Amino acid sequence: MNTKENYQQKVEAELVLVQAKLAEFKARAKVASADARISYDEQMSELEQRFDDTKTKLKELGEASDGAWENLKDGVESAWSTLSNSVQHAADKFKA
């Protein structure tokens, strides 16, 4: 297995964990008060968009040639960092 495939698998595994966290947030939203549910819904829309952006970048990387994928790696890293930070921020917010 080459470095590109290893990297893809790593990010895909991280996305599975984020997907589980998003499901947890959705479950919490269902039992939240009306005001809290609005906040959850807004946050979830943002998180889902960032999740989709990261998956798109990862797909682009996967379709790139072995020689060109390194150029796309920065975009994946940036999207992942934004998503990861957003999930952490949401987790902190939802605990309050």
C-alpha cells in the first residue's frame, strides 16, 4: 500500500468518527428544548457542510495521480482542520 492510500484510509477513518459524533449531536437535538434545538440545527448545518467539503476534497485526492496527490493534500488537511475544529467547538457548546 502506498502513502496516498494510507493517507486516504487515515482521513476516511477520522471521518467515520466525525460522522458518529454528528449522529450523537442529532440525537441530543431531538430531546433538547425548542431554543436549544434551533442552536443545534444551525450548528449541525454548518458541520454537515464542512463534513461534505472534507469528503469532496478527499475524493479529489483519491482521483489524483500518484504524482499529483501531494498537491491536493494541503486542501484535504485544511478542510479536515476546519471540520475538526468545528466539531470540537460544537461539542464544547453542546455540553454547556
